[in-house]
Amino acid sequence: MGTKVIKMGEAGTGTVKPRDMSNTAKDVRDNGAEFLNQCIISKLELITTNQVDDKEEMEGLVGEAVSGCYLLLRALEKVGANTSPENELRNRLKPINLNHARVTA
């Protein structure tokens, strides 16, 4: 009788119940959503609704939002989010490689 590893949240094929999310993963999911709403979106909304017009203040808010995004990404990866830095790097290099190919052609 073969056994198949069931990933978190994946529906089983037999009588085995899929594993529930761990408490840590639930906390990261729930707290991450709150953090996204309260600390990232709220900062960016100050800019998009023209409540902040000063360039330096806008840059500071965007910097804090980007930093928060990285923190949230790292927390999600820690609890199993399957991200691919290799693909991100490849996607960011595409425009550079295209420009290099145009210059050398």
C-alpha cells in the first residue's frame, strides 16, 4: 500500500484528512493581512488620495511600505509560501539583457 504525502491544505484522495494549517501559519496569514492593511496600504493611500504632497514625505512612506512588503514576504516564506527568487531575478534581468542585445547588435 503506497502512501502519498499530503501538503498543507491539499485535499486527500482517501480517508486521510488533509493537515490543517499550523498555528504559526495561521498567525502569519491573519496578522500579515492586518499588517498589509494597516501598515502598508494605509501609507500608500495617503499618497494616492493626495493627503501627502511633500516629495520627501512621499518617499519615506513608499520606503516604509516597501520594507513592510519585504517583511511580509519573508514571514510568508518562513511558513511555507513557495516563492521563486530565481524567477524574479530572471524577470528583472530581461529588460537589461534586451537593452544589452540592442547595444551590441
